[in-house]
Amino acid sequence: MAAKSTLRNMVLCLTAVCLLCGAVLGLVYAATYDAIEAASLKALQASIGEVLPEGGEISEAMSCGDEGQTYEYYVSSREGETLAYAVKSTVSGFGGPLTLMVGVLPDGTVYNTSVLSHSETPGLGAKCATDAAFVEQWKNFPASKVLKVKKDGGDVDAITASTITSRAYTLAVANAVAVVKYLEGGSDGVDAASGASY
Amino acid sequence: MGKKMSLILDGFVKNNPTFVLVLGMCPTLATTTSAMNGLSMGLATLFVLVLSNMAISAIAPMVPDKVHIPVYIVVIATFVTVLQLLMQAFVPSVYATLGLFIPLIVVNCIVLGRAEAFANKNTVGASALDGIGVGLGFTVSLTVIGLVREILGSGSLFGWKIFPGDGVLAFVMAPGAFLVLGYLMALFNKYLKK
């Protein structure tokens, strides 16, 4: 049934199949490239819109930070006055990287947060994106409160049975707030953020 | 007509990949945390299975025996990558949930298993039907496992809350996957497989 195996036809066959498959992949990649870019841009813009107060003009992506830890951020401003920052903040969660978009007002108040991607346990840590009580507490989280979970002496209500995810989430928000303080010229630099307890 | 139907039905009952052949356990256990996830994973596998079955049955007579496995893997990997790109472009939210398990379809034993056991000795048409049958069998099995785990574990059905509270957490996690799979497999073999 199958053709006899000689060196010549084995090489020919593998080469032909690989060339053909490569060509197919190239075509599909080129055909879907724009759609994929558009989809990821839309997801990013949706998350920025969600965490910032309405009415500002959102800047292009900017970045700051040093030595391995850089933060991508967007500034929302109106008539030259900064309204808020949206900082993309990544930390390691329980099951892998946890990436948040954090909206922070210039005075350090957290405006809102949104989960960009996570790989937390379904039914446990994954609730950080859906659990109403946990998500709601980030809306207008005042700068005077301590960004640590209550178990560690802070003011953040953790998700039941998901302390590690809650700590990671809180650290990501704390890092974002530190970035904004740094951008606003406050004393707490980004270096202070990376030393935050976790 | 009767032969075509029986080819499809075989994939459902006699050759049911999950409950009878017990193949593809990695995605079965890992992605069935909800009915929707099980359904999407099943459909993704169905897509790859039908196309790879057809392509492999078309090229099988020309492929030298000693290199047939690498050739099949290249063909399967191509379709998986095509699927991955299409999902990223058009259903990014589904892609984000299934993530890692889409590329892992390449090493799903069902796909290579059907290529070896069926597609390389049958016509393109018959292989397509076999792919549809086995793929649908896999899809239905995963959806049922997902349904049971979602109802017991999260108290919801396709994302709709049907009773209040959190449900039994264990069913969302790995132990629940094994329990549900084991009981469903026992029921399936008792009542459906004659």
C-alpha cells in the first residue's frame, strides 16, 4: 500500500510535505495577521477604557522602569492636565503570570482594575476576575489604605481559599501605584515597589 | 447511505474516543471545567481531526513507510497551527480560555490514532466521515463531562447560575475530573456499548 522506502523518495517526500505545509502556514499567517492584531488591540483598549475615568484623551503606550522590570502605561489627560494613568502590571500568581490593567489617579487612588490574562485555578484563584466582592473593592480604593491583604495587616479583602492569588493581585496593584507615584515625582520609586512584601 | 451513517455512529459508540478507546485524556481532564470549555475543545479537535484524516488518506499511498509518522505529524501540526491562528483572530476569548491545550492537539492520540488506524487505509470520503464521527463523539463526551462538573462544581449550566452558592469545589479541580470521567465511563459501557 505505502510506497517503498528508499533514501531518495523519503527525502523527496518529507521535503515536499514540509514545503507544502510551510506554504499553507505562511498564507494563513498573512491572512489572519491583521485580524489578530486588531483583536488584541481591541482587548487592550477595552481594558484601558474600563479602568480609566471617562472623558480623557488616552495617550500612546509609554514605558518606564529599569533592569528587567518595565511597565507599559497610558496617560489619560484633558487640556494638558493629567486625569489618570493606566498601568499594565504583571506579577507571578499561583499558576503563572497574572497581568492586570490598573487605573490610578495622580494622587495614588486606584480607580479600577481589570484582568488582562491569568492562569489561576478555575473555581479558586480564577475568581479574581469574576468575584463581585473582590473586584468591586478596587473601585476607588483610596491611597490612604494599605495595599496588602488583611491577613498580612493590610486593607484588602482576599478571596476565600485563594490567598496567594489575592496577594499577587494586590502586589500587582501596589506596583502600579508605585509606578504612578514615581511618574508623579513622589518619593516612592519603582525600586520600592519591587521590594514590596508578597 | 447506511454505510455512511454507520461510519459516523461508530465514532460515537463503538469507537467513542473518551469512554471506549480512552484516548486524549489530557485535554479531557484538563479542559472540562465547564460545559462551554468542553464543547470548544471538542470542536477544535473535530476541526483538526476531519482535515488531517482527509489530507492523510489522500497522501498515504505516496508516503514511504519509514517516514510516515513524521509526515503525519507535520500535516497534523500544520492544521493545528492554522486552527490556532484562526481562533486568535476570530474568537480570542475562547482562545484565551483554552490556551495551551490548542497546540497540544498535535500530540492528541486521537488524531494520530485515527490517521494510523483508519485514514491511511481508507478513501478520502470515508476518512472524512470517520473524522466527523470520532470528532463528534469526542465533542459530546467532553461537553457531558463539562456539564456534570459545572453543575456540581459551580452550580451553573453553560455559565448560567442554576442554583445559588459555590457548589462542590472538588469537581472543578482535577480529582473531580477523574471521578466524573470514571462514573460516566462506567455508565456508558453498561448501557450503550453492547
